[in-house]
Amino acid sequence: MAYADDIVIIGRSLPSMKGGFHLLEDASIEVGLVINEGKTKYMAAANTQNCSKPLAIEIGGYSFERVESYRNLGSLVNGDSNVSEENTNLLIATSRSFWTKKSI
């Protein structure tokens, strides 16, 4: 998935995700783009608690830090299926917006 300068690579397995990264890396070299290793992160999503989630993964000469969640186009994305945190954040933002508009 891509929007502006944000790109998300999704794979059902680490090897498939690495394959997608290598395709992106090859294409970026062709057009002169550079992958910012410091800003690039990875997130493991699994439906079991027993899956291995390394603190960092290495792909080629890069090392990417693991995150538990990130924001994509204003929505919180995390590795589990729980949307309650996102719903809570949305309710708080809506409430703040309502009160701000009322007080003007």
C-alpha cells in the first residue's frame, strides 16, 4: 500500500515480506530514491500469542526496529485485532473538536 511518501509492505510470512522489500528497493534505485533505515520500522501481526517477534529484522544491509503500532492516514494500526484503542482515540478527538467549536 502506498500514499504520498508512505509505503506499507504486507506479507503473510517474513520471507514474502522480505521479497516485497527487495522489489521496492530495486525500483527505488532505478528512480533515485533512498530508503531511510532510521525511519523505516516493521510490525509483526499474528493471531497467536506464541509467535516469535524479534526486536529487529535484517533485510540485506538494513536493520529495521519492531514497533507495536503506527499511524497510517490518521488511523492506528496494531498487531492485534483489538480496535478499542482506536475507537477511544476517535471519541476523544471528536469530543475535543465538538467542545472547541462550541466555545468559539
